[in-house]
Amino acid sequence: MKIGGLQKVSLIDYPGLISAVVFLQGCNFKCSYCHNPELVNPSLFQRCIKEKDFMEFLNTRKGKLDAVAITGGEPTIYDDLAPFIKKIKKMKFAVKLDTNGSQPQVIKTLLDEKLLDFIAMDIKAPLDKYKNIVKVPVNADSIKESIELILKAKIPYEFRTTIIESQLEEDDILQIGELISGASKYVLQKFVPTKTLDKKFLKEKSFSDEKLQKIKSYLEQQITSVTIR
């Protein structure tokens, strides 16, 4: 397990709970707008935090933290993700997983073994546009399977899409809405150009607030809760 970073306390990463956030190095997608390039581009990788040290840190936070949010990079590329989560759960922390949905078999295992208390999946684009956004070959059926697994999951979840004007059109977002029709929560994330995998994207922008509100109103016809973040 390559731990590339640790946020010792967060009030926003796990809805309703105080959490630590653990960032895992490495990702199988190469989205140009990625805001964690130091976890995706190997040339930017920093020295990892030892798993033993992370667990010792958690042990000191019993009674102070409620949960651990595991993000990346992409956590599901690690074969030892389930054992890692089991250690956290044994310490009585709730666990939230952030994923790109590319590894449905991993998501299924984690859900079947009841290792997750919350799951969040980034949906990058309509299925036919995925390759253009993530910059690598992608199995669209795997993305769809992950969505279906999460929709059926008996734990809280959210889907989310980062909105960049040059990458997605209004109709693309509505197509994603159809893909997750019946979902309990969908988050439209405004793109904020602070740091990006491709520095050209520092000049990109999100949709206008007016346009996002219009899309939100359409999506609310088939999704319980739609949030602009």
C-alpha cells in the first residue's frame, strides 16, 4: 500500500462525520484536469508514509475521529486494499472509498464483505466519451457495472462529475443522469484550476452558475438529490 499523503482531520470528506483522509499513490486514469497530479504522475511522487505509521496515527485518534476516507490516485488498483480496510475497521472507524469505478470486481468484494460505510464514484463522461477524458483505454462495461453495483448498495453513496466547459457539454451531463437514473445523490463539481496534471488546464473553466442550475433542475426529475459543489 503506497500512502502518498495524509490529511489528519477533515470535516467535509465524509458527510456528517469527522474523518482522516488517506491519499494513495498511483492511478490507472490520466485525466488532464486531475487536481492531485502528485498522486498520478510518477515523476512527482513523494516518499510514502509507512502503513505501520499510519495505523499508529489512527490508534491515537480513537474517540477523536469517526472515519477514514480513502482516496487517490485510485485505491482499487491495490491488491491489498481489502486487508488495509479491515485493519481500519478493526479499530472501529467508518470507511469511505473514493473510486473511478474502473475495477468493479474490487468494489463488489468490498461491498460483499461489508467493508465500506460510504462510497463515492467519479463519473467522468458519458460512456462513449470516456477514453477522450481519461486519456487511456477504458472498459465502458466496467464503468457501467460499477455504477449498477453502487446503485444497489445498501450503504450511503454519491456519484459526482467534474464539470469543465471544454470537456463536457450540457447533453453529456444529462446522459450521465440517465446512466444513474434513480440514484440518491449526484454532485456536479465545479472545476477549480488550482493544480492540474496537464498545466494547460489551469486556463480552463466550469459552466456558468446559471447553466449548472438549469442542468440541476433537469437532473432532479430522475435523481433524488442533485448538488452543485
